[in-house]
Amino acid sequence: MQTLTGVGVCAGRVIGELVSMPEPVSEPAAGLTLRDEEPEAAVARLQSAAAAVKAELKRRAEVAVEKDAADVLKSTALMAGDKALLKNAAKLITGKGLAPERALWEAASDYADQMRALGGYMAERAADIEDVRARLVSQLQGLPMPGVPHRDVPFVLTAEDLAPADTATLDPELVLALVTSGGGPQSHTAILARNLGLPAVVAARGVEALADGTRVFVDGATGEIRTEPGEEEEELVEAWVRSAAARTAFDGQGVLSDGTEVPLLANVGTPEDARTAAAAGAQGVGLLRTEFCFLGRDKEPSVEEQVEQYTAILESFAGKKVVVRTLDAGADKPLPFLTDTAEPNPALGVRGFRTDRSVPGVLARQLEAIALAEEATDADVWVMAPMIATTSEARDFAAMARAAGLRVPGVMVETPSAAVTADQILRHVEFVSLGTNDLTQYTMAADRMMGSLAELNNPWQPAVLRMIRYTVEGALRAESEGAGRRNVGVCGEAAADPALAVVLVGLGVHTLSMSPRGLAPVAAVLRSVDLATARALAELAIEQPSAEDASAAVRTELSVLAELGL
Amino acid sequence: MAERTATIASSVGLHARPAAIFAEAAGEYDLEITIAAEGEPEDEAMDASSVLSLMSLGAGQGDKVVLRAEGAGADDALDHLVQILETDHDAE
């Protein structure tokens, strides 16, 4: 038996066979020419490859459940059979004697480059063309299609890391668990796993050396992967299944064993999410991501349209708190009417609240829409701006929100500058919400998308915990200066880690917001500790020399975690 | 040779959904139908049934394009295609 250890990012224990994601298609060598094939035969082969890819995509579009997914598949199918694309590739085959995969690669790249040169919304379509290019080249080379493989029996999917586009082809009914050799706790793989509730381990070095078909045991809480699972592993899986009730049932009351209330809220991004969250017992919404209203749009949606969308979400939370985050776009989440995709360093660029300087008006109209949606429903609406670095930004945002008629303005604390000046910021706004994913990447100066930096990109880093403490202390200072009650919440993934949730409460955080699946496990663990214990554990964590030590020290003290398989 | 000039009505221009609708319609005729930006030479015109060619035109709302086709039924085909271009598919 071999044991590999990575970072567990979503709890769960399963046993299954490994199936790996196909390698990304690599560019056929420049000047790769026909060998023993007649050009006419090569052109015919290209055409039948295109027809096969197109037919497969069309078939999948017909069986796709979601309309958005079906539309994407349909438009990809259309591009795969594009006459001009195939004609240009055929010309390179007959004229220059290029091999069909090279000819197709060049012809498709030409179109992708043209789209990029057009900029804005069109530039985003370049990725679609590159996806088609990868499919056609795979088909011609007899390689597996890009994307999640299809199997009849559920399996453990392994990859170096998953990209956002892979999520469209991932069927949660067919995948038992995700294991990646790269990626970090904030990678797309981790976020996807938590959303789907799939057990997942990231940064599991060595998993790439295991052959497809290897039977493994995966523990998404401890980050362990064991080959040749036996009775012991089967019992662990059974224990996990038995304790399901304690992990999945949330009675809608976040509370410590001594009665201290810690409201548990949900992160939501669509009206459907909001219904799921309400059904899961969420005590409100701690983070409403409004990007769903804007993404994939060429133009800013009208105020009326926004009101309709926000109202659809607020209706699920009548009488409860809903924290609406204003648009968080940037070069990494581009919107043609708002962002510049050419920034060299998107994480440090014009994003979040900063876009109000570069393109004024969009934020004011969004605030107007949020205020109108609040009037139309009974939800208690709070509003906050992302990517705040200075007190004056917080003050400006508060003024804009109040001018729109919104009574409770706040800001996200994602930058170290906001954390250390929280006392000043909280003179102007009513609350702060810690976005621990970004706060970690900025505090540790480590790109959250880079698997090789996963160790740095860990919210257990004592430096990140200290940033959180600064923020809480800032709130207390503002309160002592007469500012009134100042709520400090956490809405990053850290809140969904039951052990870290205890530490956050111990540091003085008032509310935790997470994906709905995190609510029950977090509630179960919080209920096992009192405030004094939580404080002691926070102190213990913050004094450790590393993230691993901090996590290990706290986990050892929380025996309830092992009981619940968390 | 039949020829028509059409003004793009779609508020987002001739790409994505509007381009797909148009390319599919143009592909249904057994004719070589071409499209070019107004003022472009005829030999630089592109295949109207290619969604990639249409998108690479980069035609925005209000831009004029020229459709050309030859053969039986060309006039009817172009009349129908002009109608598609002059409809705002994003307003549906």
C-alpha cells in the first residue's frame, strides 16, 4: 500500500478507480508535413474529423440538461464544422503540404488571433476557437477528447489542476472525488469541489504517477490517498456514510455550546443558489455575488433588469440579512464594458471598487438597482464594495450607497491595507467582511491560482490569522470611539473549514458565510466548543510558526472532527 | 450576380448568437453566398455561412455589409438573409 498526502479541500471518504484528465493538446510542430498521405486523402480525413467532432458536440447539446451548457455546445459544434476554417486548413494541406493537424492548428489560430485583435467581447471568443482547435487536433491524432472523460462507472478524477471550462463537462453523478497533483486550497478545483460537495484533495504530489484504473481510497478531510484499499479503508468509508446525518442537518441556528450566537450565512451567486441556501437553513446571505447579472454580457444590464434579478434572490430571504457585494470585475473576470483585458497583473489591477474610477456610472446604477430591489422585498439589505485599500475609498463608497438610499454600507477586507486600517475604515462604514481567499493571496504575495504556491496560499497562515485579528481589533477600536456596533464577518472559503471556523470565532469574528454545504458541518463543530475554548484555540493557532502547525495544533484539540470524519 | 446591402441591427453587432443564426441560415441555401463590409473589394468577400468569418468581420450595430450570390434563387435568398441581418436578435 502506498499513501500520498495532499491538502484536503472538501471532506468525504470514497474508494474508486482513478481516471485521469487527458493532457492538454499540444501544438503540432511547425512545418509538420504530410508523409505518405496524398493531400486529397488528408483533406478528406480533416473533413471527416470535423464532421465527427461536430456530430458529437451536437449530440451532447441535445442531452445537456442546462440551457447555457447546451448553447455553448451548439455554438462550439457550429465552429467545428465551419466551412471557411476547413477551407483555409485544406489550402494549407494542398498548397504547402502540411499535415492536417498542423494545417488546422494554423487556420484556427489565425481566427483566434483576429478575435483577440478585435478586443473586448470578441477577444473572449478566442478561447472558444482554441477549444475547437484542441478538439479537432485530438480527433485527428486519435487522442482522447479534451475535457472530463466519460465512463459508465463513477470514478476518482485526477488532473494536474482543473480549469473553469472543465467544470462544464464534469458530471457530479459520475465523479466520486477529485484529486489534483497541483492546485491549492483556493484553486478552481477546490472551489468546484466545495460547490458540488465532492470529496477533494489538491496538491497531492505523486498522484500523477499512479496509473489509470488504480483503486484508491480518498479522504478529502485529511488529504490522504491510499492505494490497495482494504478493510480498514472500507470501514472508514462506512463510518463516513453513517455520520452523514450529523454533517448534513443544520437547524438554522449557529451557536456555541455556551449559547454564544454565531449566525451562519450563505455565499450565493444566483437566484437558484439563494433557494438552495434558504432550504439548507442559512440564516441569511453573507455574500451575494452580483456578477451573475453581468457575466457573458456585452453591455451593462439595465437598472430594471438588475432589479428583477436581485429581487429574485432577496425574495428567498424575507426578514433576513442579505449582504450584497457590488460588481467585482477585473482583468481576470473581464466585462467588455468595464475592464481592460490587457493588464499584465490582473490581481493587482483595476478591479472591484477601482473600476468606478475608470468607468464611472456602472456602480451608481447598480446601487440604485439594489435599493429598488430592497424596497420591493422584505430582506434586510446590506451592501459592500470589493477590493478596498484605503479609508477614502470606503468613505466614498459609503456616500454613494447612502445617496442611493441604502442604509447599511460596508466593505470587503481583502487587502492587508484594509485589515490594518480597519479602525479608520469602520468610522465610515457599518461593517466589514473578510474575503479570506484574496486576503490570503495578498498577505502572502502568492497567486491563488498557482498550485506551486499552495503552501503559502493557506488561510491558516499565522500572518493571515493576524490580519484577521487586526481587523477585529480595528472594529473594537471604532466601537470604543463611539461608532456603534461594527460587524466583522468572514465570507471566504476559510469559513467553511470547521476547524478554522472555530479559530475565526475565537479571534472575534461575529458571522460566518460559506457555501450552503458547509453550514451543517460548521454548525456541528461550533456547537461542541464554548467561546473560551474557541479563544484559546485561536491563540494557539496564531502563535504557531506555520500554517501546517496551526491547523494540526487546532485539529488535535478538536476531537469532534475525527468523530464526524471532517 | 445578385447583390444587397444590409445594415446590422443587432445591438451587439454581428457576432456570437446573431452570427450563428445568420451563418446557419446562409448555409441552408445551395448557393455560394458571400459577405463583405461595405466598400471592401468583391474578391475580399467572405463565406457567409462561416460563423468564424462573420465574427472576424467585426461588424457593429449600424455598420453596412454587402451580400452577394449567383445562381437560381439568389435574389430570394439574399432578401431573406437581409431580413435576418436587419433584425435585432438581442432584443428577443
